[in-house]
Amino acid sequence: MEQLTVNSTRPSSFVFFDQQQNAVQLLTAYQNEILDLFKHYRYCDSDKQKHNFKSRIYLNLAIYAQIEDEIFYPAIKKALLKKGLLPELQITFDPLIELISQIDFHNPNNEMHDHNIIDLEKYFNYYVKVQREEMFVKAEKLELNMEVLGQKIHLRKIELLSH
């Protein structure tokens, strides 16, 4: 089993923008970072490690949702409307945000946090699967400059992480 140490609430593996990366590639990489955080959380041996990973998971989920809400989905909706199509964006991050909003960060009840993390991980895995199989496929077929969109996503992620 891996021994992990965490000194910060910021992600340790941050994907820097590469001109070849488009929005879908960047979002997929960020999803993978979050999925790795969940995996590492499951293998934590101490409450301190769990607390650090829990904080990183919550932070990254919130930032990911904000990036999608502010940049990715508005661009998709705009491109669909330009084609005369109604946006049919069924998948939402709302259940994850709702779960996060219900968490009492001041309560040291680790058992409750463990249950929350399990629920968050299950829903995020489902969300990622649907998004990769459906939404990202549809998005890449639109006439969007996905590299420019990727750059906007990358810059917003940097901005949100710096606060």
C-alpha cells in the first residue's frame, strides 16, 4: 500500500496547459486528478491524512463544478444555439454540490465524513462516465475552438486555485 503525505489543500499534480490540449482533454485530466484523490483517501492510515485529502477533494470538486458552470457548458450551449439546436444538457453537477453543501466541515466526526466521501465518489464516478461517453463526445462534434476553450479553462483553474 502506498504511503502518501500531504502538506497542502492544493492538488499536488497540476496539469499545466499545453497548446495541444483542448477543453475535453483538460477536463478529463482534472477528472482523473479528482478520481486519484478519492483513491488516495481510501488508503489513508491516519485521521490527519484523511482530513487533508478530504479538504482537497472538496476543493477540487467545487473548482471543477465552477469551471464547467462558468466556461464549458455556456460555450456548449452557445454553440448548440448557433446551430439552431436546443441545448439538451441533462447531466448536472448539482447533486455533488448539494452533498458538499451539507457537509459540516467543523464537525470532527470522521465516520460521517467517510460516508460523505463514499457518496461523493460514487456520484462523481457516475458523472465522469456519463460525461465522457456522452457530453464530451457531443462537445467535440460542435464547431468550437476547443483549444481556446481549453486555455480559458486552464487559466480559470489557476485563478481559482490561487484564492
